[in-house]
Amino acid sequence: MPENTAPLPDFTRWPSFPFEGDMRVRPLAAPVEVEPPRSGEDAADCVACNTPDDAYIWVSDRWRVRAMDRPTGLPMVLILECRSHLDIGDLPNLLAAELGVMMVRLERAIRSLEGVARVHVNRWGDGSAHLHMWFLARPYGQLQLRGTFLTLWDDILPAIPEQQWRENLALVAAWLAEFGGTAIAEPPHIQWESPATLTYADTAAQSAAGTLDSDANSPNTPDASNQVPAGPIADERTDSPPRGFLPTQRPASTDPGAPTVPTSPQTTQSQASTPS
């Protein structure tokens, strides 16, 4: 079989083309007489139809938005799906009109993320039969990633940090929820640990302890039962915090007129697929 010597297309010399070096054009296979069915042609076998809402980042009565199952190289990659088992050409007028609105909202939500310059919106019809639109965020300043090959770069670039990815998912979900529906994605939990004990005392207690140490040999030194204990000094009044504690650790006052001490807000926390 003669070697394929077809010239490489011009796009292989574009700055955005991800590869370099010697390449060849793959021979074109002969066409098939009958095309195989796409994945999920039957709603009973459709992955999208059988996936529960909690696998998505945002849901409504007629639309759902899902992410990859892990971070990828781009700041954000999302898929918009309709709940009904329809392809784009099968949408009734209501869903067709809403598709345009949802595309605009989701594009704006992703573009609002820090570090995102553009959002590419794509639809490939050869994978799943269930309508799904791809939204891919191009990082700001990364001009080499512009254009057609952004999906390839997404597989090439190192994955972004998972915490940043989850925060971005939660922000997009919240942005969409402003217009209705329910945000499923949540920001990651804050990782923190409370100290088991406090090893410091207030200045007055330290001074008192120092005075007692210096008088330890004095004939007038009181017995151990009367000495000031080390560490934070507990006030005898039940409505007062131990001295030496931080203000944020103060228990609630029993005075009904006392102002409420605010507590620190706690934050809380979202599948991989190839373009199809």
C-alpha cells in the first residue's frame, strides 16, 4: 500500500495548533452503508435521562447543567442539557426559545469567573442522542488557546486546582439560580482544626505567677492550695468568659440587652467526558 503523502493542512501551522514535529494525514476510511445508532437513542438507555439531579451543578424544571467529574486544564467546562429526551432539531418552540436564553445566561455566568476571557459554545451531534451543548472557558491572556483547538488544549494542559474548580462551579450555579432553578454545587468546606488546649494566659496571670515563683522561698509564701494556677484564668462569674480567650471564643451573654456576637460564616462544597 503506497504511503500517504497528502500535504498537511494550513491549520497545522497556526499558532493555536497544539502539536509540532513530523505528522502525517491519516488515510480516510471508506464510508459505511448504515451508520450505527448513537449512544442513548432510546430514552431507556440514555445516560442523561437516567442521571439524578444531584450529579448536576444546577437544575430547573426543563434544563440541567453538569460538569466534568474532575478538574481539567481549562478554568471551566460545562454541559447544558434539556430534561426532555430530545435532540436540537426536535425541540418544540418553547424549548427552542429557552435554549437561546439558557445559552446566554450560562455563557455570561462562566465569563464572570476570574481569569476567563472568552467562552466557546459548541454542539457535536455524533455522540449522545440527548441534546447537550458544551461551554468551554478560555483563560485570559492565553492567546495560544484561541479558536478551534481549545478542546484539545483542555486535555493537554495541567488540571487546575480542585478547590478553585469547585469554587468556580459553585459560583456558576449560584449565578444561574438568581434566575430560577436550584443550585446543587456548593463551595468546598473550609479545612480547619480547633486547638485542643490554649497554652497562653493573660498578662496579669503571668505577672502573678512570676511573683509567686520569686517568693517561693519566702517564709510568708502561701501553701500550694492558694497559688494561682497556670494557663487561662477562669472567672468565677458564669456569665463571663475565662480571661485570656480570644473575643471570638466568648460565650453568649445572659444579658438580654447585650449585642449578639457574630460568628464566622462557614462555607460548604461538585464528571469526565470527552466532546461528543
